[in-house]
Amino acid sequence: MQIKTILNRVQKFKSFVYGTVRLVEGTPVPTLEVEIQPRSNSRPVCSGCGHKGPGYDRSPERLFEFIPMWGHKVFFRYAPRRVDCPGCGVRVERMPWVSGKHRLTEAYAWFLASWAKRLSWKEVAEAFRTTWDHVFYSVERAVIWGREHQDLSGVEAIGVDEIAWQRGHRYLTLVYQIDSHCKRLLWVGEKRTVKTLLRFFRWFGKDRSQALKFVCSDMWKPYLKVIARKAGNAINILDRFHIMAHLSKAIDEVRAGEAKELKQKGYEAVLTKTRWLLLKRPENLTETQDTKLSAMLQYNLRSIRSYLLKEEFQLFWSYASPYWAGQFLDKWCTKTMRSKIEPMKKVARMLRRHRPLLLNWFRAKKQFSSGIVEGFNTKAKLTTRKAYGFRTYRAAEIALYHALGALPVPKTTHVFF
Ligand SMILES: [Zn+2]
């Protein structure tokens, strides 16, 4: 059997035929070259308008990189014809194995993009002996194609989240679809301002925005403002994940301040290495941690009192009726305001200010658990943290869409992957 036979099985072109396949001597990586010829009597297709036209002449031969096999790089060798197009003038012909002027074949680009879902871009480049730029180009193409072909109908619930990026100096705003039948990343934008979220709604379109029923978000003011204006029919829910994150941050702040204070007074042992202990739920503690926590509870420390306040706040989520949840919230806030612990009081004030939005979660019958946005948040951080050259915003954006966008791919991609 000839290699040609396999090629014809996996990728057959109507107007072109595979010619001789030869081993190229003297290359650092073993290389195969596959000659391509136009089928006899076929007329070239203009790359400008897609119409067939009379041939004009032929350009010099070019190489197009195909999927490597058995440790060999594979190239198509072809001298493109030029078309004398009545509409566009003299133009190079359209070649079905490649898009635009790039030297990677479509098949190879989809192949690399598929692997880039499983491995880091750097690993893909190494595994297939290609460059990071080629992997990036392939993923970018896949994302552009996928976003052009994705179905945006029936989106009823979205979650708005932000992640710190580039060592926390900058933020990205992420919008997810969080419907039970479909969960995916819909949109990424730079920063977390009013303008950022306005750009999302402009992209998403007026009709679709009006059709939204639920929007989950943090208590971040610019977001709340835009959501109220652009998704007027939706219930804005402050999600549990973000609220608990504010409390954890407050505890962290209290603990750090107090540990420093104690150290100055000579009591250092009590609070060292307790950071995770205070941030964990009691049921997740190991036995040693549990013992340590019990020991710590003997001290009337601000950290411990903050920890207990946070634990108490967990009860809030167990209410069924918004009315009783509201009563609980008010009591908790009053108690916390009396605690004299400034970081915790700050959270209590914030919760009070957003009371109606907080209770929306109960009005929405708790159907949006904190798990959805939290899960996406973790994955998004992981994706951007893989430092594989995501120094530019564009690369981070493309990586996020590729990893979390659940984007469609053309049917033919599955032949090679
Ligand atoms: Zn044309």
C-alpha cells in the first residue's frame, strides 16, 4: 500500500490529486514530501471571489506542512496556479488544504489545536516538533472559527466573574453561561470596569440580553450598575462563592494583623501556620488541624472570633425563605458590627448594602449553586497561570476560550484526532 492511499482516505480533494511521495535527504528531522497536482482539466478557483476562472500562470512551488507521521514531518509540495479572474484580476487560486497565506495546512492546524486542549501549548510544540507560534496560530484559528459557529440561542443564566491576571496587577472579566443544560465561557474582556461589561452586552446583543433570566455576580459596583441597565428582566443574584471569598479575605487580613501583633508581644506560636486552618470548613480539617483549632479556640483572639462569625454565616445559605434568610442576615450583621473587628465589619456593611440582591438567591430557589462559577474560576486561573507565554492579553484570551468555551469544531477534525 502506498502513503497516497492513506492520504486519499483521510483527506481527498475533488480537484487535486496526490502525486509522488518522497523522502527528503539531509534534513535534521526526517521529512516526507507529497506532491500535489491539479486534476487534469480542472479550472482554478479564484481566492478572491470563489469563482472558477481561466488559468493565468503558475507561481513557484510552495510547501505546506501537514500532520507528521511516524516521526516524519510531512509537507505538501504544490505550485499554485494564478487565475485570470474577470472580477478580481490576476489572483492566486484557492487551495482547499490551507487558509490564507499560511503554511500550515488546515488539517494540521486543527490537529495541533485539538492537542492544545489536553497539553500546554509548549508541550504540544515539543511533542510535534513545531514552534509555539504555530500552536498559537492553530488555537487562535480554532477559537475564531468556533466563535463564529457557536449557537448563542437559549441562554437564560449567566455568571460574571473576574480573575486577577499578570501577578494581580490587572483583571479580566469573564462571562459564563451557567444554564443547567449548557455551561461554558461566553466572553472575556480586559479589566473589570463599566466599559468592560458594556462591551459584553454589546457583543451579546440587545434581544439576547433582554431574554436573560438570571445573572450571578459579585458585589462589584461597576458590574451591578451595568447588569441593572442592560439585563433589566433578569434577577441579579450575588453568588455564594464570591460572598464567602470576601469573608475569607477578611479573616486572612485579621489573622495577618494579629499574628504580627502577637509576635511583637512575644506570643508567636499561637497563630503561625494557621492560615489554611482558618480558611477551611471544619468538616475538611485533618485530625491534627482539628486539635490545633480546638486549642486555639481557648484564646479570645480576633482571628478566632472572625472564623466563628464566618462559620455562623454559612447558616444563611440553608434558609428556604427569603424572609427568614433576611432576618438571619440582619442579626448576623448587627453582631458583626459590634465585634470591633474592622475587616469583618467592612464585609457586614457591604452585605447590608446589598441585602435585596443577596436575598435574590433565595428568590431564584437556590438553583445556582456556588459550584458553577467557582469551578470555572479555578479552571480559568489555572489556564492563565500556565505561564506558557501568555504575556499578551490576546494569548490569555485565546487560551481561555479554547479551554472553557466548549466551542464547536468542523466535522472533519475528528478524522485526524
Ligand atoms: Zn475573483
